[in-house]
Amino acid sequence: MAGDFAAKTKTYAVPLILFSLSMLYQLVLLPRAFPPSHYDALGIKTYSSIEEVKEAFENLESKWNSGLEVPTTTEFIKIRYAYELLTNPTWKRNYDVFGISEQDHVLEKLSQQYAGEKFYNIELPLLHADASDTGDYAFNVITSKEFQSMFQDSKPWLLQVYSSSSNRSAQFANSWKRIAALLNGVANIGMIELGEIQIAAYLAERKPMGQFFFRNGLPSVLAFPSGCKTSDCLIRFEGELSIDAVTDWFAMAILNLPRIFYYTKESLGPRFLAKSSPHTVKVIFFSKTGERATPIIRQAAKDYWNYATFACVLWREEEFSVWWNTFGVESAPAVVFLKDPGLKPIVYHGPMNDSWFLDVLEQNKQQELPQLRSLTSEELGCDARGYSRAGHDTLTWYCAILAGRLGPDLDSMRETMRRVQETLSKSSELNAATDEHSITASVALKSKRLTLSWLDGEMQKNYCFFYLNTENSIETCGPRRVPTDVPRLFMIRYERNATEDTFKVEKKAKSIWEFHQQEVDPAAQLSVTYNGSAEVSQIIQWMSNIIKDGDSRKLPFYRVKTPELVPEDVEPFWSRAPQGILSKSMGAKQKIQRIISCIYDYLGDPRIGPALLLGSLMSYGSIWLMKNQQKHKVQSSQPSQAENNDKSRPRERRPKRNVSKHNLPPSITDFEPRNSYQMPLSDSDSD
């Protein structure tokens, strides 16, 4: 009996499970998703008018005053709360359209406060409309007409949906103003009042049954990324409303900006300075508050990642001596620029605004002795495919390049070249000297016909070997294969053909030989290597002689294809950091939260219970029908099987019986009789 019951239970397991879920949903989950509304507390239908609300409350109040009914304290608080909420036009609108009733916490608070007391001892009114009803804190308010045309700008939008009667919106006003100031220049800021029903409903979320709602109430913060013009691609802020949280979310999720991390005095060296690219300027911010970098600074970190890397340090008074001795920082706020090795840091003290910082960053993005890179070759005028820094009209210009592998020897020679550059840029020192040849290099530098730079010989090995193609070039170019590093200075003279540039005609290559001839660089190049001492005066005199000779003589117009410069950094420093631009764990957490939110929303769908019940009945009917069909087939197949068995019996080979053959009657087939013979036939084959 027990086995039969277990078998039936197993057979009908799916219908039973679906039926149980439908009952659980209808009796437990669904009532929780649809608690009694404030209209139910007054005993009137949903969306009743304010007059009907007042009439219903007056009827209840007359019963209380006459003594016909005496409400409990909790009942009175619920009814009075519903009355005050639904007679305020703004509160009623927010509740009817979006289900917003942000003062529901008052119910529990007052119930505990007046527990055990008579209802007439409760202090009225329960709800207080603060001065925030005027909505004076709002700015950049967007109306329906403005909303249609606001996406013409390419900048992303950060919007706040608020209500003029919302206390939470009023409390968030000062934080919102600070957020708008921080995002000024990188995003558009706007506010939408909940009274703009059409826009607010367009921006709101929808429950499965179509009700509009804001998951976290008001104020609701959302963003339209650049290029997004519909609600399908907007992104909602789902965290706790604060200046730091909203700003950081918008910078990372919408603007895709990097974070600038804070370092301590112990971690700044090994985790930032040692890991940063030697080709970039280091920018360090000192802050007293520990606030995140503003979006403008983070945008600069993204735009200038090829030139500079950024870090933040929290200023502590007890660490004053460390920062003073290391960078020369005496107080915060301050910003430090670390450029060439051995060069004194550039320090700016005091508060800074965004425009000032961007100007200073542009001035200091290059090292004092600029590096020749794929990014800077045309800017420096050291590219045979480009032009001089003096302009396109300049036909002859020069580039002095110091090449070598990174190390103390190269750093020492870079310092020498910085002094050469500084000396050439100061006319007074050259005027004091009697060597007129030195003035030639100074004039060329000031007129931007001469550029001084340095080259990473290991990274740019092809470029380095191309110009220093000598027996000893392995001491300067390519990977370190010899114990010594020898930096070398060489100078390139560029020359363009004015006639060719003016009357340039595009022709299709007729053969492979003509095609290769067209691959040469447009500017002719002649290079010479410096073999003198590391004295500043001798280097200047050598450079002046090269420039004077190159300007006065008619030199061969030799063109060739120059090797390409290799990009030093293929990805930004912040993308290699442990947290990168956007933490993967943060993304996974948000996805899980969204899934949970969707499940929670669908738990309030009243169609799920009947659907589960219908599924249970259909599953039960299918199983019952299948069992009956199988039973009917078994019963109908039994007679035919018996007939088939009877017909097949003669054909079956019977097993031999082990019975004795004695006393059996004779048979003509058992043995051959005596005196028997075969009669021959006339037509037999034996004839």
C-alpha cells in the first residue's frame, strides 16, 4: 500500500509541485505584494477625489464623536495618515501615479509613541508640509518642451527626478549643487519635477502590470550616456545618494573615466613611481580631505595618458618632513610634476580650479628634454613625413637626438643636453661669449628650426640602428648585450623640395618598382654623429657648425624610408591597475542585484498564481491521459496475443523427449521391412 502511494506521488510530482507553488503564491506572496492601500484605510475606492476622501473621513469622525465606534490607536493613526496624505494635492498625485509615500515611517513611529493611549490624545497633524513645497532649491528644471530638444548636445546628461513637496529631495539639494559643480564641463545637468507627468512616467520604471514607480523613491538619479536618446539605454543610479557615490558612479559608468588612487608614503614609490612608464610625467595631488579627484582631473588623466600618470596622496602633518625632503611640498592642497630624472620637482601650492590645472598640465606634459616618440615625432619636427615646428614654409630644419638605453649613463647625458637647451634658450649668456658660431644654434632653436630630444634606444631599436649603423651601435641601440651603455648624440638635417610640394600630382604606380620608389619619405635626410666630449660648449659649437654648413651649402637631396617609431605604451597605466577602470566584481554585483530586483517585481504579478494552477491542472491531465491510454493498449492487445500464440505452436520445434522406445507399435517409417527392394522405373535416370 505504501509502495503504491509512493509510486503515485512520484508519477504526479510535477502537478503537485505546481499546485503547491500556486497556493503559496496566492495565499502568501501575492498579499504581501499588494498591501492595503491608504484608500482601503478610509474604506473608499482607489483614486477617489479629495472631496470623497474628506467625506469618508468626516463620516468616520462623526461615528467616533458619537461613540458608535471607538478606533484603536493604530487604526486612528492609519486613517488620519491616509486622510492627510490624500487631501494634499501634490502628495496625492505622487501616490496615485507613482505609488510614492515617503513618510510611511511615521506610521510605525507614532504607533510606538502612542501605544496604550486613547486616540484623542494623539497630536495632530501627523504630517507636516515643510517649506520645501516651494521647490526654491531647484535649478536647470527641464519642461516637456525642453526635453524634446535637449539631446542635441553630444555631452551625456545627468538628471534628477524630484518633487517640490518631497523632504528627501530638499535634503539632497545642496549635495546636488555640489555634484553639478564637479561635473561642470563634462556633462549636462538637469532636474525634472514629478508634476511633469508625461516626462516623469517616461523615465520611471514599470511593474509587470504597468504601474509606474521609482524603485528607490525620490529623488531618483539617472543618466543618459553620450549618444543615448531614449529610455531604453538610460542608466539608473541605485546606490546611496551622496556626493562621492553619485560623482564616482557617473564618472565610471557613464563617462568611462579612470580612478586616480591614493597612495601612502610607503606605497607611493613601489606601487606608483616604480610601475609608471619612464616615458611619462608623474603628476601627484596632495589633498587634506581625501576626496576623489574631480571628473575634470579624471578626464585629463584619460586624455593625457600617453603623457602623464596621476596619483593622490592624503596629507598628514606628521609626514611633513617626508614630503618636504622628497618633493618640496610644505602644505596641502598641492600638485607636483615629476619630469626628467634628477630634475627638481615642479610644485604648485594652494587650491586650483579646473581651467588653471588644464593649462598647467598642457605646459608640463612634456619632459624638459622631450622624448622622441611615435606620439611626439611630428610635434617635435623630427619626422621626415612631417614638417618643421617653424611651419610648412620652412624647407630646412634640424633635430638633435640623444639615443641610449635607460640607465644612469643616459640620465647623465640627458642632464647635459638639458643644460645645452637651457644655454641656447638664454641669449644673454651667448652674447657674452665671443663665439659667433654658438649664436647660430640659439637662433635656430628660438625660431623652432632646431629641436633637442632623446630616444629610447632599446625600445626604438630599428630607428636607432638606422641612424647609428656602426660597429659600436650595439652599445646604444637594442637590448643590452654588452656590459657598457654608451649614449650617443646625432643630428638630422631635414629638407623639403618646395617645387615638389607645390606641384604634387598623384599618379598610380605602373609597376612594382615605381611603387617602391613612391614609398620614400617626402623630406630628405642627412645625419651626422657627434664624437666629441660631453662639454656643453663643445656640443653647442658642433651643433652651430652643422646648422651653418647645412644652411649655406647645397647638399644632396637624399630621400629614404625611415623606420616607424614603436609606441611605448599600448595601454594606459590605470588599465593595468588591479581595479582598472571598472571593477569586474562591481559589475557582477550590479547584475545580481538587477536579477533579484526583476524577480521581486514579478512576484507582484497576479497572473503568476493562476498560471501555475493552470500548469498544474494541464500537467495532471496529461499524465492521467497517458496512463489511461497505456492501460487501454495493454488490455486490447491481450486476445490477439493469445491467437498468435496458438498459430505459432505447430511451427515451433518441440524438444525431444527422453522416452524409452521399447513396446512401441511398429511403423513403416521406423525401420526397413525384410525382403524389401526398390522397384526400378522405366523412365528412371538409371537407364
